[in-house]
Amino acid sequence: MKTTRVVPIPPELVAILREHIERHGVAEDGRLFRTRTGAVFSGSTISKVWKEARAFALTPDQVTSPLAARPYDLRHAAVSLWLNAGVHAPEAAERAGHGVDVLLKVYAKCIDGQREVANGRILEALSR
């Protein structure tokens, strides 16, 4: 059984989701998005819509690249963003549903430009 975890989202997204729920409701299993008959969307439908969304949101060069090739890639982008924004690994791991060991194994290569920040923090700690 999959676990449920709380992940903070921006107030703007909360408003969008509330409006969607008011207009369309939710499925019996809690899903927000479903077909007109209440069924789960097929993989081919999701792929088609994702392809259209990429064409709308990305430049032509990006569309031909592997950037956000699948909806699941948004998860990797989010975790990478959190880590590069300075969210501590245990917090990012909890939000992503990973152990810290898995998080660092998968995402360590995505952490970029942190050396100077780390050096400054170490220097500050040593100066106290």
C-alpha cells in the first residue's frame, strides 16, 4: 500500500485546485482528474496531452531534447530544485518519499553551485 505524505504547495496552486474540485469534484478514490465516465486516464491519453503541453511550454530545441520527456520527470525537477534552493536533504527526502541515502545517491549529481555557499558557512562557523 502506498503511503500518504503532506507536501506544501503554493497558495496559488491551492486556489486552482479548489476551483477544479468545486467544478468537477473528485473521484471516489480521491483522484482529481478522471475521464468523463469516472475512469482513470489511459497511458496513451496522458502521453498525448503531455506531448502537447511540452510543445506549448518549451522552445523547439527543448522539445527535441529529453527535458521533461515524461510527467514523472517533474518529480526529479522538483527534488533538484529543493536541494539547489538549500532545502536540507532529510526534509527533501521526506517530501519525496525517499530515504536520505537514496536521495543523495540519485540527486547528488543535480546539486550545483553550492561549494561557495558551503565554504562561507564553514568559515562563518569557524569564526565564532
